[in-house]
Amino acid sequence: MRFDEELGRALTGRWRKAIWRPFMAAIKEYELISAGDRVAVCVSGGKDSMLLAKCMQELQRHSPLPIELRFLCMDPGYAPEARTRIEANARLLGIPLEFFDTDIFAAVGEMDCNPCFMCAKMRRGYLYRRAAAIGCDKIALGHHFDDAIETLMMSMLYAGQLRGMRPRLASDNVPGMQLIRPLYKVREADIAAWRDAYDLRFLPCSCKFAEHPPDSKRREVKELIRKLEAASPGIAANIFRSAHNAMLDSLNGWKLNGEAHCFQEEFHRR
């Protein structure tokens, strides 16, 4: 049996509880996949997107729903050795990866702004447009459970907002295009365990500064959640559930479709 076939079978065997079940649970609960979908699976070269690609490939093989997959890797200006590693890993995992080039790293490097924010925003735009150009109606990204809870915590601690990361979004700029996050219920520790079990060497980050990443608020929040979880197991799960269980009638204000609302509106109506 080829190595890529072994990895595929292991997802529904050895890794069924840790990865496959939460992967399928997210797809079913959030209705991420429908018959006839044409999905652009976006691969950056890191562990999350590579696992996503393998899971989506197995889903296509086992699901009764007919879906079409295209595996896209946008090159924002990788160092040659980084791109070579992505290509080698795609072959190893049996992923038919399609590259397209952009100059995002060069453009972001000239901007006086948060490079991570602008890079992510520009990459998203390029991926939407490329997916639409090849006939896809969804793009799948590798964000996972920990990304979701860290985003929620960061918004409260550093932006003064309750703002989450949804598992499914409709594009505002590309009509008919949706973004889905099939790894939404998969823990990052389990993704890392899968990677390490097979001694896989993925890019630590798609950024050109991956070998020397700058300190970030996300790293601070990740460490905070780790400490809280160590002291009180279940904290991470509670943060995740809070994004599904917002009590609007206990909040002072909220926004819906960009329109601000205040608790006093309801108070004065009574």
C-alpha cells in the first residue's frame, strides 16, 4: 500500500475519534457540503491545510454526495526551498496540488500596516477570485477549533468586541461563493499528533518570516488558554460553546448586519 493510501485509511481508522469524527461533525452540523459542490481546498503548506486536503480527499472517496475538489496553493512569494517542500509533501500525501503565483509578500512588505492582517486579507481575495475562475463555488480553509476560540478571546481582550470565526460564510465580493472551515471542531493538538506520528515536515507558517515569526497577540492568547485549561480542564470547550450560546438579552449592545443595537431599545418598548 502506498504511503498516501495508508494515511487516507488511517483517518477513518486510527484517527477516527480525534480527527475524522469532529471533521464530519462540523460538516453535518454546519451544513458545509452539499451534493454538486465544487470546492477549492486551499493549501498553504502548513499542517492544518495539509490535513484538510487529506480529509477532503477521503470525504470525496467515501461520501455518497457527488462533489468536485480542486486543491489550490497560492504562492505569495515563497522562498524556493519552501515551495519545494510544499510540492514534495503534496506528492507524499497524494494531493494533486495546483499552484498559482502572486506578489503578496512583496506588496505587504512595502505597506505601513499589520503585515499578518493585510497578508491574510489579500490572500483571501486572491483565493476567492481564483476559485471562481476555475468554476468552484466554495473555498475550504484549514482553520480549526483552537483558531476559533483564540479569535473570540482576542476580540474581547484586544478589540473590545465579541467577535467570532464562523464555520461558514458567504462572500461579500464574489457572488455565489462561500467559505467553509471543515476542521472547525478538530483540536490543534490532534493535528500536531497526526503530523508527528508520520514524521511529516510541513511549513511552520506560510509567511516568509516563518523561521523567525514575530511575537503576536494570538500567541499570547494561545498561551493564556493553555494555562487556563491546565488549571481547569474544560475551559477551551466552554469558550467554544460560548460562540454558539450568546445571550443577547444580557448584553448592553450588539451589531446585526452592521446596524448597532442597544439594550435600551427593548427596555423602552416594555
